Amino acid sequence: MPQGRTTRVHAALVAPLHVRQSAVTEQAPSNDGQFHLFGTSPPAAAPADTDKSATAASARHRSRGEILPARIDERCRQLGAALPPNVRLGTSSWSYPGWNGLVYGDEYSDSRLSRNGLAAYSAHPLLRSVSIDRTFYAPLSVGDYARYASQVPDAFRFTVKATSSITDATVRGERGMPGEANPCFLDTGLARREFIEPCLQGLGHKAGALVFQFPPLPDRWIAEPATFVQRLQPFLEALPALPDGVVYAVEIRDAILLTPRLMKALRAARVRYCIGIHARMPSVQRQATALALLDGDTPGPLVVRWNLHAGLKHQQAETRYAPFDTMLDEDRDTREALAALAARHARAGQSVLITVSNNAEGCAPLSCIALADAIVTHLAAPG
């Protein structure tokens, strides 16, 4: 079983009014102020003519082949207005039909959402960024990136993962088992050609963080963590300079690598450490302590990927949480730690990019709303 208190927070809490009226009634969260901007019970039902207008708008969008954004509750808009512009929350990918009523205003296939869903996604006042995860498995073209960028507003930012052919030390078999050594591991030329240049050309100023996520390393690397850092630092230092506002970040899956030596190497290369919340990694607080070694007295840009709920493996989470429309397993400790960290970096004038997976609590958009609420609360507190 996952760790921590198990709770069901249904989409009806924040869904548009016309969706809430027909939603199956679920148990509301306890009156503990967690969703204080949203209240503890759904607002009154919308008038009948509102439903008719929504139905007509949905029909018009269907006829044009467009994807309709969800109608957002006014109190959610107020939360978006209170969140500073340098704080950008978002989700890991966006093509989830289960987000109907939360992000999307109708039922759409995952393939349609993947191609054309970002305009509706980015209309949500709290979804100001997104992670393009498919790049981990295969590179994208300039045109692919440009198509995504064309669907979102100027202030929107993308987090993009480098292909695993660059970051995985081994060649994986069909079931993901490590095999022989990967000859392209930490290949700067490949990173430039297949990842960095197409990404920057296609996304332009909407690129936010280019993340090198390193899967679990083979035992021979783990036995000597310093060896990994010795290979990593020259790779990072050889990467091309980035435009203002874009950062490189490194995310790891082996806790033993989280050392002062790694932080020193990242600082020398001017690369950020991406806090990765995963069953294989220590707590947010422990990783934030490591990040402080990199930053010194002045916080830098913050990059976070909230990937997985404690106690679950990836496939277990996928099975438990599908169709990702309900927050099944709240992780308040992680949320509060992230909110405090985000507030600290935001107060310092730094950019904050936090990506949340459905596998963190069950429904990434609901997690983003709760996290935004917590960040605003921390920013409003003295000091």
C-alpha cells in the first residue's frame, strides 16, 4: 500500500459547474483548510441557460474539430491571479481523456489530445507549463516542437527530457532490462544534434528546462559514484550555451549519487539540479539541502519533477490511478515541502518550474491546484 493518508479528492471539487451537476457524488475532503480557496463543498448549481450555452459551445467546437477547454471555477481563476508569474506549474504530458471537466471541456481521444490539446490545456490559469516526456524514448523534429509551441501563449514554458540514448548507461532490452554498455552515453554531439538544437529551434523562447534524466545506473557505476561525476562534468561543460531564461538540469534515480561532489560539478557547469520525487530518491527536504549546496547564499532557478507516490512502482501507480481523474493518495508532506521551496525561490525572483505526474497523487491537475494553493499560502506568510 502507498504510504501516507489515503483520500479521494474528486474532480467535482474543481470541475466546471456544468460538469459538477452530473458528477457522481464523492466524499469531500475533511474541513482542514487544504483547499481553502475552493471551500469544502461545491458551489451552487449554474442556471439552466448556462448549461445550454455550454452545450452549444461544445457543439461548435466539435464541428470545427477543435478541443474545448474546461470551464474554470472563478475561485480557481483567483488562485491563478494570486500565483506569481515566475511560478509555473504543469503536468507530465497532457493527453489524458480522464481530464474531461478538469482541463478539457469534452471527451477526446488521447491521440487527439496529444496532437492538438495544448491550446485547451494552456487555457487553464494554473497550468503554465508542461513536460514533453515522449522525447525520452525518441527524438522529435523541429516541426514537432514548433507545433507544440504554436498552441500555447508566450508566457508558457516547456520542460523537455533528453532522449535516453544519451542518458542511459546501458542498452535496454524489450522489457527494459539493462544489457550491454551504451556507446552513445554522454555523447555531447548527439545531445546537440538530436535534442538541444531541435528543441531550441522549435520551441524558441517557450523552452524552459532541458532535463537530462539518468535512469538507474549499473552496479559498476554505483560502486564508484565519483566515476559518474567525472564522466558527467565534461559532458555538461561541453554543452552549448542556452538563451536567457532556459536552463539545463540533471535528474538522477540513484540516491547514492546525491553528493556534494555532484553539486560542485553542476555548479561548475552552470547546470541546475532537478529535484526528482521518486521512490528511489530521498525526500524533498534532503534533495533541497543538496540543492542549497549548489546555490550557496542565493537561490537559482528551481526545477522539480514530482514523479511517483511513495511506496508504488510506476506500473502499480498507472493501474491504481487510471483514468487519473481523482486524487486518491494525498501526499501533504511532499506538497508542503515543495510549496515552501517554491516560495523561497519565487521570493528571490527566480523561475520556478514544477512538473507533476498523475502518478504522484492520482490526478496531476488536482495536484497542481492543491500545490498552487499551498504556494500562495506560503507567499502570503510573513518572512
